[in-house]
Amino acid sequence: MTRRPGIDEVARLAGVSKSTVSRVLNGAPHVSTRAREAVRRAVIQLDYTPNQAARSLAGHRANAIALVVSEPSGRVLADPFFAGVMRGVHAELAGHRTQLVLMMSQPGDVGSYLTGGHVDGALVISSHGHDPLLSLLHDNGLPVVAGGRPLAGGPVPYVDSDNFTGAVEATQHLISSGRKRIATIAGPVDMAVGLDRLSGWRRAMSGQRTDLVAYGDFTPEGGASAMTSLLTREPSLDGVFVAADIMALGALQVLHAAGRRVPDDVAVVGFDDSVPAVPPLTTVKQDVERFGRMLTWRLLAEIEGEEGLPPSVLLPTSLVVRTSA
Amino acid sequence: MTRRPGIDEVARLAGVSKSTVSRVLNGAPHVSTRAREAVRRAVIQLDYTPNQAARSLAGHRANAIALVVSEPSGRVLADPFFAGVMRGVHAELAGHRTQLVLMMSQPGDVGSYLTGGHVDGALVISSHGHDPLLSLLHDNGLPVVAGGRPLAGGPVPYVDSDNFTGAVEATQHLISSGRKRIATIAGPVDMAVGLDRLSGWRRAMSGQRTDLVAYGDFTPEGGASAMTSLLTREPSLDGVFVAADIMALGALQVLHAAGRRVPDDVAVVGFDDSVPAVPPLTTVKQDVERFGRMLTWRLLAEIEGEEGLPPSVLLPTSLVVRTSA
DNA sequence: ATGAAAGCGCTAACAA
DNA sequence: TTGTTAGCGCTTTCAT
């Protein structure tokens, strides 16, 4: 490994001072075209890359943001939703010389690490209940944006999908197709995404029986056991709104094993448009990549100290009708 | 935001010098129990976290490793395989005060960034063909471990699953259950994982017709179009070995739409044991989390400069029989 | 076992 | 427009 060149060598080769090199590197004003060009050439010739650590230390910026998955299990990593968000985050980060640091541990460690100045801001997703992490970070002055509305309310900006409206549409589709006994497999009640989709179902079901609710944890297994319990409680159900495609996968397995045909006997509507299933799922589509981009854009703007930013952003959802309902 | 304390303040409060604090922090020897305790207390009292940038700059270590997804599309992010690996990586990283930096861009940027001393090592997964990135990093002296055998061969250590044996078992299961016209949906031929699973199928099929091969790209859509093409070429096929569950999802949709019953008309065996399907997939299971842990362990060992490390590790696979075959 | 002092490679304030 | 200078907060010899 050849020793890598420092900024001094670039300066020497370009015939200018370190400061000028630094200015060119950071796109600062007040640099002559002549100097700029000389520096550029020297950088290329030496294959120079600035030392990030030195940069952070001197510049008081970490040039990195954290993506915090506020869930010890790591369940969310397996969720297609997360994958899409991550793609969006990356896309938005491109060209910002900002690195993405992934974190998954417990609030204690994460909190002190993050507030410790190692990153310039944090994206917190999949936050449950009244997760103290969000307020902790916010109170410490670290720019934070939540992915999904935080239940605690408070002053943390967030980006979310319009889960309520999506759930209403999904349920209405079931109703208007003539289903009479419509159940729902809801998500965790300690997350806004779980609550909002359940509220949407309730809203659309107003006037009808709304006790057919079972809860899952956004895993196929959770969806399967919820479906089993619903089938036991109401064998004659003929429609289910499942609050996540990933849970619908489990539900479909159970329905199949129970000999129920989908959609003939039981119509199924999912949420996310994230998985190919048999039969293809009628579901509520959300643009997860856009979600990730929006999240990142918002955080970067916050870090730059932009004024008048919207406290929160709600992204639209839309029903996609396929075979399952 | 209260200004965060520096090492000097800890030193002052503990009544020792910066050096001693540093020693305690880094678990260095030659520190009295008395001093150690005093420092510990001061650290807690001040809620001190070391500045990572300063540490890297002075210590010539980045205290971070990169997880490089050598694929522009980001397809792999949506792959359950990747999610499992990432969980393993995190698990193994716990307690190593090492951060995980995720990278997805093009070889050019990534290469110079990585060799630029910003991370202490890199995990490269999903590398296609004769990806120059691996050799580039290796030649620059950066510790690297590949996830999945690199096609280029060369001196880069890697961790892989025993894809060949898994594929052989899967295919033998199909054969021994009496299937006569067995096809395969193979993965990309520019990746060892694609090649090895195909070789396993060929090996098990020796003596039989081996032209029923269609290729997919490890996406459900790829699996679907491969299945369509196979069905067209050989309508009477009665078994398929699909080189990835995620592709099997697409294949199952196509079979279902074509009115073929699984497993009655066509038996399907997948690979990965990563998705719940209808009907539940008979598949080759691999322990992806272990894969991630092994990968990380290997890289950390490499970074520590341990001697006599195995150049490569092959993890076992096993057949899980469910309903689809 | 402990402390003093010299950087690590950059940015930013200031001077010119 | 450019250069000089002083740190940023640690780790690490080298003394003691």
C-alpha cells in the first residue's frame, strides 16, 4: 500500500497553499480559475482523497448520517418496506459526500453515540411506542427525522405514508365487492402505522361489525397466527384487510391450508405492494423509495439549517387491484 | 445542546492525565486499579463519549468497516438473504466499537473512498463477474472479505454457502420423488452462487436431459419470466429446481396462473429458506445470519492481523421438505 | 504506573 | 484572491 498523499502534497504540486486546496475541495468562493485548475490536476495526478477523520475533526461535521433501526430484533431488515426506504436514502445521499451509518442497538448505546457528534443527523425508523430515543436526540440538538409518525407526538419532524386513507380505500374495496364479514389483521398498536391502518379499517366499516380484529407484528408468522385466530372466531368471514403484505403472506398460507379459496371464499387486501404472492395481492401501494428520499432530503435540509421546513410530510397511497380481492 | 466534555475534562475530574484516561478507554495495560476506577466514574458522571474523528485521526484506525453492495440496482437490498446477512454482521460487530458504513455506488467512487483510509476493512457482497473492486481493494492493502466466492479467484478470502451440495440434494429430492422432466431456474451466470447451484443441478441430473434451463436474476419477476419460458419449451415438465426462493415466488405465480397445481402437477424446490409461500416451499436452508457473522469475524480477524486464517469458509446447507415438492 | 508533548490532516479565522 | 496560523480531540512515543 503506497502511502496516500496529504493535502500538503497536493498544495505543493499545484503550487498553492493548503487553504486554497481546501477551498477548491469544498467549492468555496474566492478562488481563481487558474488555481482551481491546478488543484484539480494535482488531485487527479496524486489520486488524492481527503482524510475524512481530519475533515470531521477540523470542520466540526461528521459528514455522515445515521439510519437507526429502533428495533432490537432486526425484524425490519427483512421487511421489503425497509429495503425500499434504504434505496431511497442512498439515492438522495448521492452527491452529498455523506456516508450512511447503520445502527440497530439499544437506546442507551445508540443515544450516546449519536449525540456524541459522530453523525450530523439521524433518521429513525420503525420506532415503537413512546420510544425515548427520538426525544433524547432531539433534546440534545441533533437533527432528527422520523420515518413514520412517532406516537409520542412532540416536536420531531417526520415523513409518513397516508396509512389511514389507504386502509379506508382497501376496506371500501372489500365492502363494495359485496363482502359481508370483513376482518382485519392489524399491525402493532404501539406504532402509528399499526394504529392508523386499523383506524382506516374501522372508519370504512362504520355501521358494521368491527370486532373481527387480530394483531400481528409485521412478520409472516404473525400474519399466520392472526389469520388462524380470526378463522376460529368467525369461520364464515369472507374478507380480510391485512395491514402489511408481509403478514398477508402468512395469512394466505393459513387460508390455503384451511381449504379456503382466495378470492372466491375469502377476499384479501394487503398493504405496501411489496411482495409477489399466490394469488397476486390486491394491495395498497406506497412509493417506499420516495419515502426514503423524502426522509433524507428533509434531514439534510434540517442539517443545513434551512428555514420554514414543513414539520411533517404525508405521502399518498393508492389501491392496486389484482386477484386476491 | 450542552457542549460535550472532552478527554481533558474527564482527566481533570478523575485527577489523572489525558494519557491515563486514554489507556483506560482503550483497555491498555499498566494502569492502576485506582486510576481505572476514577476514570470510569468520571466518564459516567460526565456522560463522556470519545470523539470518533479525533480518535481515527490520531490512532490511524477508522473504527468502521464498510458493507459494500456491489450492485448498482439495489436489488440485493430487497433480498431476504441480504437482510439475514446484515443481522449477522451487526450481531458480530456488537462490542467491537466498530461502525457499519453501508455503500452502494459505483466502483470508482467506492474504490477510492475505501482505499482512502475511511474504513478499516470491507465486506463485499453480491459481487458480479470479474468485478475489479475486489482486487483493487486487496491490492491497495485494505482488508477485504467477500460474501460469496468471487469469480475472479485471486487472493481475496471469502465466505460462502455450499451451494453446489445444496443444489444436488434439492435435485435428488425431485428425482427420488419420481419426477421425470426436471427443469431449473438458474441464477445469474456471472455470480458463483448462480453457477454453483446450476452445477449442482447438472450433477444430480447426470444421465438425464439437462437442457431445461432458464435464467433469472434473483428477483420474483426474473423467476416468473423464466418459468414462463420453461413452460413454453416443455409443457410437460413436472419438476423445477429454482435457485432462489425469491425467484420461486414468481415461478409459483406463473404456475398458478397456468393452472398447474403444485406439487401435484409440478414439484418446486427452492433455495434459501427465506420466504413463506403458497404452498409452503420445499427448499434448501442456509443459515444466513451465521453467514454474516462468519464474514464479519473473518474481516475483524484480518484487520487485527491474525495469522493462519482460513482463506475461505464454506457453510453447510440442508434440505427442508415442506409441501411444494 | 503515569505524565508531557508532539503530532494525526484538515478547516477556518485572520492577515496580507 | 491567497497564505499563515491556530487549533479540532484524541493516541502515542518518550521520559520519569
